[in-house]
Amino acid sequence: MGNDFVVPAIVAVTLVTVGIGFYGLRLARTTSDFLVASRAISPTWNAAAIGGEYLSAASFLGIAGLVLKYGVDVLWYPVGFAAGYLALLLFVAAPLRRSGAFTLPDFCELRLGSRRLRILATAFVIFIGWLYLVPQLQGAGLTLATVAGSPYPLGALLVATVVTANVALGGMRAITFVQAFQYWLKLTALAVPVIFLALQWQADGRPAVTPPDGPTFRAATTVVVEHRATLTLPDGEIREVRPGDELTFAAGDPVPDVSGVATEAGDWLLPSAAGNDDRGLFATYSLILATFLGTMGLPHVLVRFYTNPDGAAARRTTLVVLALVGAFYLLPTLYGVLGRIYTPQLLVSGQTDAVVVLLPGAVLGDGTVGRLLAALVSAGAFAAFLSTSSGLLTSVAGVISTDVLGRGSVRGFRLATVIAGAVPAVLALHVSGLDVSQVVGLAFAVAASSFCPLLVLGIWWRGLTDLGAAAGVLVGGGAAIGAVLVTVLGPPLTGWPATLTTQPAAWTVPLAFTVMVAVSIATRRRAPADVAATMLRLHTPETLRM
Amino acid sequence: MAKQLPDVGSGGTVPPARRSRIVLAEITRQDTRAERTRAELAQQTQVGEALVRGLVRAQLALALRLSLVVAIGLGGLPWLFAIAPSLGRTTIAGVNLPWLLLGVASFPFLIGVGWAYVRLAERNEQDFIDLVQRPEH
């Protein structure tokens, strides 16, 4: 706080985003340029754009915060976020591009020829898109409040307005350039500071990440609590804290045990499944399933494949994305680990998501270098909010303009963008209490339980019918939505019911596949007559086209 | 309604004056045979249908095999850590093994599997193209 470089850095990122948007607008001359970038984008640009769009607030801020709080178990988040692209590559990328579908509803209609299934898919795309947009806007509000002390609604509204205007005026072409730029910005914003942080850690005599007596405060610290928690102080006193409470610690004081946080070195350092904890193992596998299979069902990921010239290019683009995203995910873990040493107060205040933006200042002090690096990280965080929101908004607006408004024109797309941007902006203003990573996890679980089976079975199995697909999406996706609504809005649960609702994918994904296959077999006669022609189109190389 | 989208492969306009090409009769006959196989694909004859089914099966088998590699290589880790807790306490250069496996090694592993898939899937497609365009003897 009090860093006079942060606001200019955020303003610069926003201006460059808008600037590249207008540069793209100058290039977008026809409706085709505007909507699908004329498919003239090279695989490298396209891959950087997909990577830029994919690395959201959850990746940039959330993973480091989770590592700080829970330790080795949450490393499955970055692994799963990257592995999702492998699943996409293996089962979906090339056939989806060859299908010619621009959106998921397009794919439903192309493959199964059903208007009603198309409407159902449209509803799910809009639902998942909005679900994923709200935490991005929230993240923007919270980050701006943390680093610049602004009121929460300012950051959320700023991002919502910039993104809506940019998408409405520039379309996909502009977005491709913006997203590609933002991938490299996000990578730089984490990679450069981490070098300085590691050097400072060396200079400090390499303090242990997990000292035998638990984490301690390195300097005298006053903590303002943000989230309700139960603390166990070193002398055994148990204390309930509420938001707004202030606690003061002297240098060298041990960090108190915080309820729900892995404070013990062993819990944090070692996999939780060590022992007889079946629920921990179930939750881990559920998380793996949701992230591995959820990526292919996210609407803003699929829309990108259409900008590849052919199926082989779609495959190669996906491989480059996997490499770019994998390189990025090496970094957030380091922030979480160093945060354990330098910012233990976040464990007490509950604001673990802020570790990435606060760490440079905490390690390097208030000198020019520390402030510059803090500004760079904040700029990267804003790039994350802007790029993911742009991608989501483009896909939600695309679906609304073609399926709800029923027009494919540029004007219709602009109107749809305004509608698609306004709803999550209003929601973000009213639900500031929702947990960012929880909502992102929900979006992955819903996508893995609805669109993943639809795409995989639709591409590889001739027997899929429209009724089977609809039943699978409704039952599987519905169960996932229900599970997380219970988690977010329902009463606090413990034991197995809590595990089954907070990490539902391990039962909702198999459920969706089973229902889809069973109902399809029962309604075998409804299988589309042109399935052979569709399979030919999806799987044969373009060079054979006549 | 399915949108009719322009096919990129056939981009460009037909030049007004077509050049005629003089070729050997043998090659001309081969071309015709390849054309016939292509037509069989397009017209959904039994031969064409069998060819496409073969390709789809080969690509699916490849994808499933590589998924199995990932399922064992990565999916086996939580189970392994659960049954052999000492593995979690093993350190290499001061870092615990689970941190190295998940935080670092998993990404090159995923990229390697993806690279292998792209190569093998393109080879399957090339085999299919060769099969379709091969002259019948």
C-alpha cells in the first residue's frame, strides 16, 4: 500500500489493452474478420492468445494463495489446469475444428440435428460463462482494493466496462492480439519478480520454509482479520476472531494455528492422503477429474479452435498452448512457498489470495525495486482479469447473438456483448462474499459433467442420440450445479456429505457418461441418419476434401 | 441452422484460362482410381464407410492408450503417496519428492505425451491418405 507505481501500471495495462483493441479494429473490415478473425491467425499467435485467455485470476492469484494455505495437496490445481489441454488435444481438438462448429450449441446441432438440444447447450454455455465471469470481476475489485485502497466496486466495474467496450468494438480479431500480449505480460509479471525474490531469499541466509517449530513472523506485524476464524495461540489459548479485529505480533513470534489452514509443517509439506484418509484421496481424485475433463467444456476455450485453418493446425496449436501454460504454472507455486516465509500474516488475516501482489513488497521492502516489482505483479493480475473476461464475454456474447437474438450480424453481436457483460457486473457487485477459487472449481466441475461427455461421445461414438445427450447433460450437469449450490448457499456440512458436495466431479462425471450412454442405447432409433457423413467430416484430413 | 462456412482449403479463384496438362496414360489411370476411392468415401459406400471406421478406431485407440499413460503416470501418484508415506518424506536437493513430481516434473511429462500424440495422430492420418490414394492393383 502507498505504492505510487501500482495505479500507473494498472492504467498502462488497461490502455494498452484498449489500444491493441483499436489497432485490431482497424484491421477488421468484414463481418468474417470481426467474428472469427478470418481464420488467418498463425498457430503461435493463436496459442499465446489461448494461453492468455485461459490464465485467469484463479491461476495468477488463486494457486499461490492455495499453496500458501494448504501446501502440496493443491498442486493438483496447476497440474490439472495444464492436463486439461492434453485431454482436449487427445479427444477434441482436431475433430472439433473439422466439424466447423463455432460454439458448443453449433456442435450439438451439427452432430445431432436437434434444436432443443441446442437450446439446452446455449443455457449451459451462458450459465458456465457467467459463473466464471463473476469471480474475475470480484478478483479485480479485491486486488484494486488491496494494492490501491480503492472501494471494491471500482475495480469490478472498471474491468467490466473496459472488457465490454473492447469486445463490442473490436471483436475476435482484436481479442486475439490482446490475449497474446497478455499471455507474455502475465508470464513476465511472475517470472521477473521471482528472480529477485529468490536472490533476496539467498541473501537472507536461505530461511527454512518449514522450520521445526512452525512458521514465525520475521518482523513486528499488525494483522487486520478479513475472514472469521478460530486461532489457537502458542500458549494454548483459543480465540475466535472476526473481520476487523486487529492482532499484533512481535518479530520472532510463532504464527498461531488457524482453523482450516495447514499450519503444521507435516500437513503442509506432505500429501494428506498419507494415512487412512479415504475422503482426502476421494477429494484429490475428484479434483483431478474436474480439472482434467473440465477444460474442454469451458465455452471460451472451444471458440478459439475455430480460428485455426484446419484440424492439424488445431492439434499443433493445442500442443503449443500446453507448453505455454505448463511453463507459466511452474511459477505460482514458488510464490506460495516463499509466502510461507515472508507473509505468514496472510494465514491469520485470511487474505491468502493476495500473496502474489503483496510478496514483492514484503520481501524486498519499500525501495524502488520492491515497488516497481509490486507494480509489475499488479499489472499482470489485471492482465489476467481483462483477458479471461474478454474471452468469456466473446463466447457468451457469440452464443447470445446467434441463439437468443437470432442474428449473426455485427450489430447483434454488439448488443449481445452489452447484455452479456452487464449481468455478471451486477452480480459481482452483490456477491462480494463468494470465494474465488470455489466458484472457479464449480465451473470446471459443471463443464466436466455436461459438455465433456457430450463432446467425447459425440465425436467418437456413432450411437449417441439427441435424447441421450440431453438426458446426460441435464442429469450430470444438474447434479454438479446442485452439489455446488449446496456448498455455496447451503448449511455447513461435515464428513462425507461435505466431500461429495465440495468436490462433486468424481461422481457427477461418471453419472453423466452413464446416463448419456444408457439413454442413447434405449433410444437407438433416434440416432441421426447422417452420422456416417458427420464422422467422415470430423475425422478425415482436410486434404481429402472434394 | 448449420451455417455454411467457406472452405479454406479451396480458397482462391479459378483462373480464367485453364492450362491443359499432358501426362502419361499410366498416371492418368492411377489418378482415376484414387478419385474413385475418394468418391466412395464421399458417397458413403461400404468400402468408404469401412475406411473411415478404421481411421476413427485407430485415432480413438491412440488417444485412449496415451490417456492410460497419463492415468497411470499422474493418476497413480495420490494412491502411491497414500500407500507409501515414506515416499513423501524423501527429499532430492532438499525438496520433498511430491513437490518435485507435481510442481515441476508433471509439466514436461504432459508436454511429452502431447507431442507423441500429435506425431502419431498425424501418422495415422497419413496412413489413411495413402490408403485412399493408393492405386488399386
